[in-house]
Amino acid sequence: MIKLRQLAAASAAVLSLAFAAPTASAQWIVYDPTNFSQNVLTAARELEQINNQIQMLTNQATSLVNQARNLASLPMSTLTQLQSSIAQTQALLGQAQNIAFNVQRIEQAFSTSYGAAAGSGTTAAMVANAQARWQNSVAAFEDSLKVQAGVVGNIPTNSGAMTSLVTASQSATGALQAAQAGNQLLALQSQQLSDLIAVLSAKSRADALEQARTASTEAQGQQNYRIFATRSGYVPGNVTMFGGH
């Protein structure tokens, strides 16, 4: 009787395990290699896209920084110094004495004191014109020396401006600063060329007036000779300077 009870209990235990087995197996994790590989590839693609977006944002930030640098203005300007130098040279040219750098004034002076006019009029008028021509030449040479001195005085200022501009150009942080430094260097070069033209103009004026004075003196001398020959009854003849044996 006891053995039958034990056998029945064991059978019941086996049946309970048999009915519980399907429930336990339903909780197991199933590994699918194909699905796992697809998930890894998908994650890798998403990570690559994120990296590309980060690189794009970095490039955009760098581009904005470069644009800001390119738009930055040069922190210095030599325009005032250059304008001051030009104004000084122009002032010296404007101080030209007697015959200024003016076409009408030149035409008027040559019609009254130079060329054919130098050998016309009374003796007193010719002497007065000769004196005026001499004064014009002396004044022109003085004016030329003043302009040369003024241009030489501009050299230290121009040298300082050139040094500052070259330094600014070499340390420029962007295209705009480099371009502005280059433009100011060109402006400095133009100012120096203007000074050179001023010197050449003043010197040429002085030389031209002196040459005109020389030519006018010759014309006046011929007229003086005609007056002398006419009024004194002078008859030209041969003159022996040294006696011969």
C-alpha cells in the first residue's frame, strides 16, 4: 500500500514537470546572426552620418571664421600722412614766383618780355625787360630748390608709412586687410611719383626760363646793334688786331 502511494506521488511529479517544460522554454533568448549583422551595419551607417554632419558643421564654422577675417578692416591708415605730403608739395608749386605754372601767365610773359618782344621797344623798355627776365630766372631756380627741399623733407614720412604698411601687410589676418595694405602702398607710390613730377617740373621750368632769357638776350643784342649802327653812323669795316711785319 505504501509503495503504491510512493509510485503515485512520483508519477504526479513527472507529469507536473512535463506540463511546466514548455513554459520554461518560452523564456530562452534566440540568437539570429543575420539580424545581428544588419543591426550592426545600420548602426555603423548612422555613426558615419553623424561624423559627416559633425565635419560639415566644423567646416562651416571654419568658413565663418575665415569670412570674418577676410572682412576685417586694416587697423591703420596712412592716407592723412600722404595727403599732408601732397598738400605741402602743391603749396610749394603754388608759390612759384613771377611766372607761375599757368598757361595764360606764361603766354603773357613771353608776349611782353621774351622772344621777339625782347628786341622791340625803347632802350629803357628793353633794359627793364632784361631785368625782369633775369629776375624770373633767379626766382625760378629758387622755386626749384624749394620744391626739391620739400620733397626731400617728405622722405622720412614716406619711409615710416612704407614700413608700417609692409608690416601690416605681412601680418594681415584676411584678404581685405591685405588688399587695403596693398592699396595704401600703391597710394604711397603715387604720392612719391607726384613728388618726382613736381621736382622735374620745377627744374624744367627754371631751365626753360633761363634758356628763354639767353635767347631773348641774343635778340635784344641784335636790336641794340641795329640801334647803335643807325644812330651813330657806324660803318662796319675790317680791323687788324695785331700789326704784321
